[in-house]
Amino acid sequence: KKRRRKRAYARLVLDSCLRKGLFFCSAGVEQDENASLPSKLLLFGFGFFILISVSAYVANLAAFLTLSTTDSVSSMEGAVAAGMTICAHPAVK
């Protein structure tokens, strides 16, 4: 009986944590209160994956936008004079 009570409390704690996590990962949109535990775990995992993906994208974009490039040229003659590699279609030769 004691073991069964522990499992019930553990399930309640897990359910509460998943409810709060889903609320956080879904930008405050309420989810179905009567959803099963596997459904809540799946939604939480998907929400966490989206959160990490968007964070990585924004961090990469910020890093790209803060780069300072000094190798810019304004004409083809400048690129040839600097000895840069120019990609072009073979018919352009």
C-alpha cells in the first residue's frame, strides 16, 4: 500500500512538472488537461526540441551578423587584382 502511494505521488509530481513545462514550451497556450502521460511527454519533448532549434538558429544568426568582413570588393577588376577565386559558368570564359 505504501509503495502504491509513492507511485501515485510520483505520477502527480511528474504530471505537474509536465504541465508546467508544456505551458512554458508552448508560449503559454493551455494544453488538454485530460491528456495521457505519453501524450504529455511527446508534446513536452517536441516543444523542447523546437525551443533548442530556434535558440540555435538565433545564436547562429547573431554570430553571422556580427562578423566584420574586410575582404570585400566592389568590381570584377578588384577581385582579379586581389587574386580571389571567382566562380563562373564555363561558357563565360
